[in-house]
Amino acid sequence: MTFGPGDTEPSAYRGGETASGVPALAPGHQVTFSRRELDRILRLYGRKVASGEWRDYAIDFLRDRAVFSVFRRSSEVPIYRIEKSPRAARRQGAYSVISATGLIVRRGHELDRVLLAIDKSLSLVGS
């Protein structure tokens, strides 16, 4: 395929712009999961996929929160959303697990403790 002067290949984009030509947000303007947080979430996701409970996921990095959505099927609404919201960190905790109906299943300051709400394999069993 030949491109004229000033044209670029559609799949290639210049720094500072998205593929659609819209200026990208600077990394400091988005909330993201750290490598440790994402590793913990993906380990849980891998176990749930292996057991057949979950099949797909999506990650969204927004201005006010980062969201890891979990799907039973890719065509459905997410069955859970794991959210990190730094604005709520001092009050209720930065992390929350939200069900498909919008119910906050658990909220807290530590990701591992919040994920226990949906990670039944790691919950403590009393004797």
C-alpha cells in the first residue's frame, strides 16, 4: 500500500497520540495497577480460569480509578470488577470488589484482603 505525503500507516501512530489521532493522556493522569497488584489479580484470574469459573477479562485505566473486569463469557457484563480508586484510599480503602449488580462485595486498604471476598480457595477455615 502506498501512502501520500503526510499520510501514515493507520496502525502506526506517533508518540503522544492514540491510533485515532486523539492526544493521549500523560501517564501521570491515569490510575494504574502496580506490577505487584496486577500480578496478584492475574494469579487469582488464572486459578479461576483453570477451574472453569471465569473466561475473559478487561482492564481499564481511567483518570479516577483502575478497573479489572472479570467475565464468565466475553459477551456478558462483568461478574466482578476489581477497582483501585486512590481518592477513596483514606476513607474506605483504595480497593473494592463490585458484583455485576453494582453491590460492593468488599472494600479495604489491602488488595489481598479485598480479593478474599472472591477467592474462596484462600479463605481461612476455622477448626
